[in-house]
Amino acid sequence: MRIRNGKLLLLLATLAILSGCASIGPPQAPSLELPKPPIDLRASRKGQKVTLTWTIPPRTTERQSVRYLGNTQVCRSLTAFKTCTTPIGQTAPPPDFEKRSRRSAQPPAQTSAQTPAKKPTASFVDTLPSTAEWQQPAGFASYAVEVLNKAGRGAGISNQVRIPLVPALPPFPDFAAQATAPGVNISWKCSETTQPAGSVRYLFRIYRRPEAHETAAPNESKIADVDATGCAEGEDRAKNPTVDSFLDQTFEWEKSYSYRATVVSVVEAPGKPTVEVEGDDTPAVKVFAHDVFPPAIPTGLQAVSSGPGQQPFIDLIWTPVTDADLAGYNVYRREAGTTAKKLNAEPVNTPAFRDTTAAAGKTYIYSVSAVDERGNESEKSTEANETAGSN
């Protein structure tokens, strides 16, 4: 068949236009939608519970936004590993993940100040086995996670984290707190427990926080680490349980507090960092530090009269009271067969007082008391008597 010149030119021109509009090449493979492995896996241990947290990967290995997410496998081993062959558990993607991923893929609205979106996170709580191989004072367990796509395929495991395997102890029983004159007395009872040998020692760690109504943002703080190694190891305490205690003197009166405590297992080895694992907590106990406790009673009261030729007066001195909240002293005077009356209008702020109202030749009987900042008054001291001198 013969093709005329005009038709041939038209065919060639059409091919040229088509070749300029698109390139011809081999077909592209479909995206595998493999999420990038997390790089921020974190772990913390409390008792036998290990809490893992990580950021859900927003991108695939092809640097595209993750649109469809599958489950995440969690792996644990006594040694480091490269693949998650035997998962101990898994987590499902957030229910609204696909909706959020579609929304994040849209162009952001033009605003004067764009707030970066918070990256979604995931978590998993593992319970360490109670078998002997998982109770190692100096051992560690390794954890990693692998995020899968919708088809159950992954691009590899995350960074690995290690958790110490030193056994954690249950909290000591009968934990209590009570406001007393010297401070808040915190007590507990030791009980015999079976513990591993080796370089493990124990602390009884006490925490305190103000109650919510006392402050806008209550902050819990550690107030004591009490050595409890002997208590934890028993020492025949099953037959004769003893009560240990700690006196908290760093609080403020007229405020409410909540106390809790935990037994801490401490492993120390030469040339290695110290390892600490907290056990489960005691029940929290609440205390209202209401000060109804008077200061100590003053002691050592002495009375000395003025010398001859002086205006009559009697000087009193006594041993200072050392209570931290001391506001001052009250001075009392009486004559034989009468009731004592207070001589001062305001608390005396030094352990000394001069009675200038004493009449010459009269004998007076004195006593003093201590007063704190909230008006609590001690009992009166031992009395001292003296006769006022004459002019």
C-alpha cells in the first residue's frame, strides 16, 4: 500500500507531538507503603511492669506520608537482636490514624503563625516474666518494636532499649504518716522477703506532694532514701517484725500533703553505672499538718533582784527554747497564795525579762512559758522566787 506524502507528514507530526508530551519507559513498581522504623523508642520500669513509648512514623521508606498503618509488633529478648521473630505482643494503630493522615497530607491553611502538629505516639506495657532467667541482679532485657503496613510487612525494627532485670520488691506494709510536734512521722513495718544474693542493696524511697487545693500545680518530690537493706533481707523480722520510721521536718504547717513510698533495688558494680529499679508503691496516705503542738517548756529559770541603792527590779533569765517556729515567751508572776498573772502584753523575744513593777521588800514567784507562731503555748516552767531590793 502506498502512503501519500501528505498523510506521511501528518503521521510523523502526530508522533512528534506525542513524544513531546510524555516519556516512554518501563512501568513503575507500586509503593510498598513500608513505615520507617521508629528511632525514639523509650522504656521505663516500675515493679515488674515495663512501659514502652514511641512516635508513630509519619513517613514511609520512600519518603511519602504514611496513609495506611497496620499493627506494631513488640519484641523482647535477653540479648540484642536484629529481627522481631517472636513478638511478645502488638498494638493496633490509632482508630483515627487514616483520617489524620489524610488531613495532614492536605496543604496547610495560610495563617500568620502556623503551629506545628503534634506527632502521634503509641505505647505498650509489658510484664516481665517471673521465671528465674528473668530475675538477674546484673542482667538486662532488650526491647524493640516493628511498625507494619496494612499488609503486615515492615521495614525493620526500631532502636533497641535495655531494661535492668534486678528483682523489684513489694512495698513494705503498714505505711502511715502522722503529724507530731517535731514533724510528720512516717512509719512502716519491715517484713521478711526472699532476695537474691550479690551486690544488691535496698532503699525505702519516700515521696511527698502538696494536695491539689494547696497549689495550682502540685509537684511531687523525693524527701528521703532510707537504707532498708537489712529490713528487706529479713533478719528474723518474720517472728519479731519491727517498725521503721522517718521524720519529715521540711513541710509547712497548716497544709495538706500526700505521701507514698516504694522499695528501690540498687545494683552497684565497679566501673559500671549504678542501676536503680523502683518497686510498686505503697498506698498513698494523706496528712493535714495542723499545728496543735506547743513548744518545749523553758528550763533553767533564775531570778535576781536589783542591788542596794537601785530602783527596785527583778531580772529573769532562762535557757532558750530551740523550736523552729518559736514566737517568744510569756512571763508570769504571783505572790504566795495567789494566782499567777502574765506580765507581758506581747511575747518576749529573748530568754530574759526585767520586772520593773516589783515593789521593794516584796517576794514574788515567777514562771515562764514558750509560745509558737500559731499561738500554741507550752506549760509553765519550774517556778523561781525572789525578793525585790530596796532603794
